[in-house]
Amino acid sequence: MTIESKTAGPDGQEPIINIVGEKVALGPDRSDLVPLYHRWSNDFEVVHLMGTPYPSTLESEEALHTRVSKDQEIASFTIYTKAQLRPIGSAGLVDINHSNRTAEFYIMIGDKTSWGKGYGTEVARLMIEYGFTCLGLHNVFLRVNTANERGIRAYRRAGFRVAGRLRKSVRLGGRACDYDSILMDCLATEFQGAALRHLRPKASEANE
């Protein structure tokens, strides 16, 4: 059995799932999947639009997993296909600021066979809803460069809007700084999701 098809956790049970959408499910990161996270982070085709790609060691990936698991300002999830509970990527909120009620969204679909299937859009919507419903945030934002046209389309469909840009600030593939860095965000007052509605109090309960 290859690691990509592995669905059971280290105890032989199905993985813990926190949030379920129509196509994907989200669950906590798993230490037994660190080798798979490591493989994704070393695929330059996967990570090059997220910044300058660097090779990483398994030890550094294990250290990152340990640090993230203890950081109260990070909520990190593994992305699974809903039907097979097959891990295909990771997503989360970082720099969670409860005073300002803000957080930054990130996503990586590491399994390239899962690209172009609408998973990224749904994950973005689920993470926005999680931030607003479970963490009480008001603003969820992200950074993306203009070379990532597919990502920008997905983020727009999820509910993000362009809030600003840093012009000609991104250099990719050894080329000159031909790309802009775009800031996109979504406000709680602009978004309504259904995946976590069971966690929201009914109107009568909220007024009691």
C-alpha cells in the first residue's frame, strides 16, 4: 500500500475528521503522515508558486510538525477526499490574532492528480467558515501572486476579494519581478457557510 492511498491512522482506525464538505474533509495533522507532507514540500511543481522552493529534510519536516502542533496561533488541517478519506494536501490559518480577530489562510494541494477538481475552492470556503464560526474571527486574509491564476480564481469563488497589491514584487523562475503580490480578504459580514451551521446557536437561543 502506497502512502498516498493510506487512509487509516496509526491505530488502524479511520482518521479523525473535524469538518466535512461536499468533496473534501478536514482533519488534524498526523505525525504518521509527516513523510507524505515531506514529499509534497519537496515537489517544486507544488510549492514554487508559494515562494522560493528549497529542498527540505525529513528531520526539518518533523520539527515543523512538532512546532505547529504546539502553536496556539496556528490551526492546521490535513485535506482528505471525502469519498476515500485519501490525504491530498494541507490547509490552515496562521498568525491567529484574537484581539484583532484576524488570521491568514494558506493551502497546499500536494497531490497533483487532485488539481483542477474544485477541492481548493471548497477548502478555502470551509476554512473561512471555521475561522468565523469556531474562532470568532472577523477577517480572514491571504497573499497570492499574480502568476497563480488558478488559485486567484478559486479564492474569488470561495468569497475572497482583492484588498490591495504590491506591484512587481515577486520573482519566479529566475525571471525579473514581473508579478504582483495580491492581498485578498473576506469579512464575516460578507460570508455565509453551511458546513458548520450545526455549531451556530439558533436565533431563539442566541437571544436568551
